[in-house]
Amino acid sequence: QLFNILNGTMSFVGPRPTLPYQVERYSDEQKRRFEMRPGVTGWAQVNGRNNLTWTEKIRFDIQYIDNFNLWFDIKILFMTVGTVLGGKGIAFNKYDDLTARKK
């Protein structure tokens, strides 16, 4: 991911990348998350990580896009340190229509 940051395809903060089968199920509103480069961490990660459904994560991503500024990024970076050190939300335990694989 650091290589991707250096070559400009990712940033430190932004919506996390998603899988193609999830994108196929996005609504027009959810597709707004592509307005920004994907990031290593983001607003959804510091607000629940894997305790959130994809739909909830996307809502946080859109909030991030709507409120984007340097100070918000700095806040998220500091919150990320606390989230990682605290170990919250590591286990993936919520599923929704975006995480279910096509049959």
C-alpha cells in the first residue's frame, strides 16, 4: 500500500478499496465513494472498522467526502493509531447485501 501511495493511486486517508462484486451492487449514492482516491485508513475504519456493514462503511465514506479537509485527515490519522492499538473491530462479524457473494 505504501508503494501505491508513492505512485499516487492511493492516499493515507480515504475510502478503503472494494471488491468488484460489491461495486456491482452499489447505488448511485454509494458510487460517490469513487470521488476520492482509496486510502489505507478512513473515517469508517475509525468509527467501527469490521463491526460495520458495508452499507454503514459507505455512509461514513460519503461523510468523509462531504467534509474533506486537511484537519479532518489529521484527526483520522491520530484516531487510526488508537483504533489499531486498541484492537477494536478486528473481527468481521456483520454481513449485508454487499458482502454476500453472488450465487
